[in-house]
Amino acid sequence: MSAIQTTEKNAATLQRETTYDPQYTIAFAVDIVETDDQLTLIGDLPGVDQRDLDIQIEKGVLTISGLLRLAKEGSDLLREFDEARYYRQFKITESIDTEKTTASFDQGVLTLTLPKAETAKPRKIEIH
Amino acid sequence: MAHLNLFQELDLLRREVDQAFRGLGRDNRLPSSLLTSFTPRDYPRLNVSEQVDHFEVTALLPGLKAEDIELNALGNTLTLAGERKVGEISNGTWHRQERGYGAFRRTLELPSDIAAEKITASYKNGLLHIHLPKAEELKARKIAIEG
């Protein structure tokens, strides 16, 4: 399965997607949940050092990339994963307040909180 | 109950076929199916390397607490067990749910006995590193010849 197929369809048209070798690009697993106030994105990026993690929001596209680095020594008996680049893009709506976006990274799990702009929150209208 | 057994048999067959073909071809890394909730392969993914006096095991285990990982060594086998718990968020609309949860257990057989009491492990950035020294009696010893 190539990374192109597993990347968000909306973002596949972006040119930068093709600059990475799909063989070594991992479309990591994510959970995305939306509440009235915010969107929360949780992604599994095991083996990434915080320095190697890059999160960008540009022109309505959220890009998350990170490097999985491994120290290699000795002779391999079993090898089920290798150094790789995690990469995934998501198209986000304009209703996200990008200024207030916060991120935390703990034991390979990235939690990204994307609060909705005030105007985009659902509002209950009272009838008097 | 016959249906359940049938599925179980098919699952076992698929695992065996998976196991048989592992390592064939150009390489056996399958990065894009990494850690999804549908991962049929053994979890967690492991890298094992050997050096003169020890083995190194690295496991991809994102989002656990060090105290929730259980390691057991006996003879030449190492067992890794633990559970990844479901996160707190439950209300709201789910747009994606790809991350897997639940208990896991994987047993690994090493080519030689390991010194269970000298095993050390560390857990950082979702990677578990285990250092397994080989049993003393298996290490090559230089024997002085009296003459």
C-alpha cells in the first residue's frame, strides 16, 4: 500500500506530496474527534524525537511530519520496522482558530487540539 | 459454535501463511500498515539484533506508561505484554478512528539463553529498548594452558 493512497484524498493533489519516496513514508494512524468547541487529533508516531516533529498549518492544510530514527548495531535477527518518515496531511476548514492550536507529545503519541473560531461554534438561540 | 471455530481456524491459517512468507522478497518492512486497529500481524513490531554478549530488542509501542508494560524472561524466551487503554475522549463526532487499543502479548524466542536477572529496559518516545545479556555459561571463555 503506498502512502499516496492512505494520505487524505483532499491533500493528494498537493504537489509536495510527491516529493517523498512512498516506500519510506508512513501514513500514521490517527483518531480525530470533533466536539462543539474543538477538533482533537491524536496520532501515533512512535520513535520520533520531539525535535524531529514538524507540524504546520498553511493554506488550510495541516501537515504533520516526523522522523523515526533508530540506533543500529549488531547483526539483525528480526527486523519488522526501519527508519522512516511519518507524513500525513489533512485539509482543515476555515472555522479552526489556528492561532490557538496547541500540541502535546508524550511517548510517541501526538495530541493536537484545534479550537474552533468563535463564529463557527454552534449557538443556541433563545426565543423570548 | 461451529462458525466461531471456523473463523478461528482461518485466522490461524492466515497467521501461519503470514509467518511463512515473512522475510521473503526485497524486504519485510510493511510500514504503511503500522499500528492501525486492523493490523493483523503480531503486535508490537519488533527489531532484534545480536551482538557478541547480548541481544537488543526494540519494540514500537506508542502511548503506554512504563509501568503498564510487563516483561518476562525464561530460558531463551522473552514475553512482552501490556495494554493500551482507550483515551478519555468519548463524546463528539468521530471523523477518524484508526488507532488500536487493547491488550497485547508477544513471545519471542532467542537463539540462546539470556541472563534474566541482568535484563535492562527503557521506554522513551514510544520505543521500548530491551538489553538482554546472554547467559554467562554461553559466553566464550579464554582458557589458559598450563605448560
